[in-house]
Amino acid sequence: MTDALLWLKALHIMAFAAWMAGMWYLPRLMVYHADQPVGAAASETFKIMERRLLKAITTPAMVVTVAVGLWLATAQGQWREGWLHAKLLLILAMLATHGLLARHVRAFAADRRDHSTRYFRMLNEVPTVLFVLIVLLVVLKPF
């Protein structure tokens, strides 16, 4: 592997780590936010935290992760490998989860409380399961 590809791989890993940090923290914020009454000072603070986390960290990290990942797969000629196909399906699920979290950020910003804290606790586990499966596929390349 060339030095350039190693740098790309390092960037991909760092961006994925930042994306995952946001994917883990956003639903945790929502657990606490769902318990706050509309208009409460804490609710307003959570709105700011959620918006900034999504817009300044989570979404940019997602874009870099996907762009560099596609670049790496192309540069390394991995498009025919089965493990990459499975990883891409899991990435699509992660992207869908990201979109769902963005929708919830917008709902909270509009003072809508569409779900309970229990829902957000369960949603918090989805990125973790996807993360574990993605890492296992990348490291073990089982097929």
C-alpha cells in the first residue's frame, strides 16, 4: 500500500470515529431532551447542542467518511469483494440512522416531542450494533 493510501485510510478512520461519536451522542442528548418541558431552559440548551453536534461534527464527518471510503475502495480495487458489499449495506443503514437522527433534531427544534426517552435509548443502540458489524467486516474480511 502506498503512502498516499495509508494517509487516506487514516483520514477515513478518523472521520469514521468522529461520525460515530456524533451518532452515539445525539440519541443520548435526545434521551435527556425528551424529558424536558417545551420552553424550559434545559430544552433550549439541548436544541443548541443537538444542532451544533449534527451540523458541525456529525454530518461533515459522515461526508468525509463516505467520500474517502469510496475513494479507497476504488483505489484499492475492492469493488468485487463480498465483505465490501456487506459493509456498504451496513453503511446504508448507518446513513438511514443518521437521517432519522437529523429528523429528530428538527422535531425537537420545532418543540415536537414525538417519542419517549425509551425510544431514544433503544435508538442509541443502533449505531453501536452497526459499528461493531462494520469493524468486524473490515478487519476479518470473512468473504
